[in-house]
Amino acid sequence: MSALVAALAAHDPQAVAVDPAGAEPLTYAALAQAVAAMRPDLALFDRARPVALQLDHGVDELLWELALLDAGIPVLSLPTFYTAQQSAHALAASGAQALVTAQDVRLLDHARVQLPAGTARITFTSGSTGTPRGICLSEAQMLATAQAVIGHVGSHHAGRHLALLPPGILLETVAGLFATLLAGGTYVVAGADRLGLANPFRPDFASMARAVTGHRATSLILVPELLAGLVGAIDSGCSAPTELTLVAVGGARIAPALIQRARAAGIPVRQGYGLTECCSVVTLQDADDASADNAGRALGHQQVSIAADGEILVSGTLCLGAIGGEPLPSPYPTGDIGSLDEQGRLHVTGRKSSMIVTSHGRNLAPEWLEEVLLAQPAVAQCMAWGDGLPAPRALLVPAHPQADLAAAVAAANAQLPEYARIAGWQEAAHFLPDNGLLTGNGRLRRQAIAAAYLADEPAFFTRLEADTVRQRLAFLSVPQVQAGLAGTISLRVYRDYLTQAYHHVSHTVPLMQAARARLLDRPELVAALDEYIEEETGHEEWILGDIAAAGGDKEWARNSTPHPATRAMVDHAYRTINEGNPVCFFGMVYVLESVSVAL
């Protein structure tokens, strides 16, 4: 039996262990019984090969996590944002025997892979590249980290912990789930759609703030982007959650200004530092540390030191190693640059490999510049760059369709010394785990971003994404889309929305035929259009079928008059094709289709 599962019996059997949104809570006794009920089925699995989980937060995900740990079967955690290619690589590289999704349990036939002895969990991390690397951890190592977290913050914080980070993120699993259950608290789980996090382009931070309050959360684990969103929601009029006693933030460097804003808004923020290779959390601020410029002291299971070149070294509880690799050296060189103050608190400067050295010989940590830029409300994401240039430059992602990025850069530069000021910037589309430009815990994949945006000739689709980012943000702000994501759209409004979609989609094939007629001198485009036309023919009938399934009259919808806005959009598309560049039509298609795929 797992040590974690055995520990469940130490708590009040009638105390609530898991509180799932929209379902009956599970007491500690019921949780232990549910895990035990899965043992006969799990006995059929090979204990030497991992079972992969790709599930949203909920009771099913949590039970599989605990039951596999209890059965001694390695868990391969696949975040739901992984691309198909990343998931396939992780499954094959680990020799997974099965994949559990919301739809089914699928048996796999991957070749067996030799894992380090004692492997209980495999977490794939890719750092700044796009190729995932499997890190193996034992249960003892993960529980040592969870116990160290409890020892540092105190078991009295084990009230109601709300999971906001995506499932599959080691930080949430170890410091959230495991620590909460070991300390006898309640782990609150809800799907991303219930938390305002279903939209990867534009999280609904107001809904997230309301969820934190509505679930009476006492603790959270956040990445800087989610903290900034929560603070922004409060600044915009949302009520500040009053029951929070601990909000731990990690995953990337955090602007001191953001920490100060959060605390001023009543959010009890503590900054931390950690790595997957070090079993997640390494340091965390003390409760009485009012400063905003450090990541706290090492927890009891780790020791932190600084190498001669400033690299942060960690000794103590480390992972078992990577799949197919050797055990990690101790002390482990983290690749981060930092320092320790007289109180033993860690100050993280940035990544050793991402340091910018200007042509004037100035060393600049891009994280420093980025935290100043991210303190501007108009900036959702950014990456500073400029190694070898006279001054740094930046890629900026707008926070909303009307974001004034020029003013944001000017405001940031006013806070920076002259040698560190941003000399130029360009607008970019969102950095996401889905497009391989962001890790699951919010770290920039700098090499991948540079390859996409800073090449002499960026790829066409990279330029298209950047050129249409504001249009997609505007589309995502449509009230019906927001209501659909939040699950609050009425059936009547949904049918009305589908009716207008029918009037739009019924013109897709005629519009492409019109574009084809003007592109006869481009045989490669004609061939592509012929294939696209064949694929799209009849799609408007699918929408009529959806209307009927939702209780509407599809024939009434077919014969109805389109809304003036719908007619104007279609007329604009025809006019663009007939009087301008016919290929421009596909920029409009991209805005709609890319958002649809993301949703």
C-alpha cells in the first residue's frame, strides 16, 4: 500500500477529503474505499510499466492518481494541453501500457522501457526546447517534498486547497494534492470551464476570482500569469477572496511590483522556487517575510548553495533521474543564476543560458526586463532578447484588443536604467503550451520563441498569428462565446447563435469558389482550394442538425433572414475577394478556425 494512501486513515474518517464542483464530496473514509475498490482492476496491469493519465481536474483524475500510486504502478502524467506529437513522444519514450482519458482506457503496445527502480511518477519537462524529457520520481521523494511544505507553512493552512494549475503539473500534485491530504485538509477540484480557465488565449480572470471565493478556498498555487490575472480582476471590481491564508507562486520569476499589488489587494502571496528535477518545491518565503524580492529559504529536505559563477546548486531530495539517463549529480546545477542573502533567502536573477550581453558589454537578465514589462496592464506576455545588440528588444503579446503596447513600453522604460531600456518591440501571438512556446508551469521556451519570431523570414503562419492576435482576442470577447465557455449560455441564445453560424457557413463554399475563380493563375492554390471545397461542402447542414438537436426548428433557421451584422461580414468577404486580394479571405477564416480549435 502507498504511504500516502495509508496516511488517509490517520484523519477523521468523516472529514471531507475531496470536494468536487457539482458532485458529492468524498470523506477520507469514502476516498480510501474508492481507492481500494480499484485494486482488483489495477492488479491486471504490469507494475513495471506506466499508465498515462490525461484528464481534467475532477474525482476521476484524483482517484486514478492515488489508486495507481497505491498499486505501485508508475503514473505518467500528461497535461491536457500537450500536443498530439508531445503526447505520442511521452507515451513511447516511457513505454506506457495504457492511456486514461475522459472517454476511455486505451491499451497501448509500446515497447517496455527500463525505468529507475522505485519510479512512481514520470513527469515530462522540456525546459526551453519543445522535446519533452521524462523525469522519474519515487513516492518517497514526492512525499518528502510534501512533508517539507507542510513543515514550512504549518498544517493549519490545510483548509480548502483549490487546484488552479492544470492537472499533470508536478507542483500542483506534490505541494497541492499530496500536501493537502497528508495534512488532513480538503482538496477542491473543478474542471477548467468552471474556473474561467477554459479559454487558453484569454482566461476569464473575473470568473476565476469568483470561483476562488465561491469555493471558499484557503490556499492556492499559482504561476505569475494567474496571480496577475487575479490581482487584475480584483482591481477591476471583483471582490477579494477573504478566506485565503496562503497563495504560493512559482514557475517563473515574479515582478516585485506584482507581489506588492497582490498583498495590497489582500492576497497572502509567498514566492517560491523549484524544479522538477528537485521534486518541485525547493524554497518558499516565510509568512512574516514582507519583502517582495526573494523566493524564500530552503525547505527542510533541500540545501541551496551558489557556485562561483553564480549558478544555483541544490542538494538533498532529488529525482531518480531521466528515462534512460544517469542519476543526477549532487549538488545539482539548476541552470539558474542567483544569490543568497544573510538570512539564507534565495534571490533568483534568471536563467544562466538566457543572459543577454549587449554590445556595450552589459549583462542583462531578460527576466528582469520582462517583469517590468509584465507589470504593465496592457502586456499579457513578453520575451526580452537582444544578445549582441546595443540595447534589448522585446516580443509583446497584447492583453486585450485595445492594448497600447507603445505606452506600456514607455512606462516600463521609465523604470529601467538607460542601458536596459527596450529599444524596439514587435507584437506577437500568445505563447502557449499548445503551440510549444510555453511550458506547463509558465516558463518561456525561449529557443522555440526565437526560432518562430526572430528568424530572418518568420514562417507565414507565425506572421499570420501575430497579425491577427487582436482580432482573435476581440472574437473571444463576444458575450455568447464567453457565456459558452462559462457554461452559462441559455439554450435560446445558443440556438440563435447557431442560426447566425448557419447563415455564415452556408457561404463558405461559394466564397471559396469565388476566390478560386480569381486564382486560376496559381495552380497550387487552385488544387488546395478544390480539396478545401470538397471538405467543406455540406457543413452548413451539420449546423442545422445541431439546431434540431438543441430543440430548434432547422427549417425555420434555414429560411430565416440573417442578422445585419452577419450579412455585413459575408458581404465584406465577397467584396475583399472580388475587389482586393482573394487570398485575404483565408486570413478571416484563420481567425475563426484557430479560435474554434483553441476552444
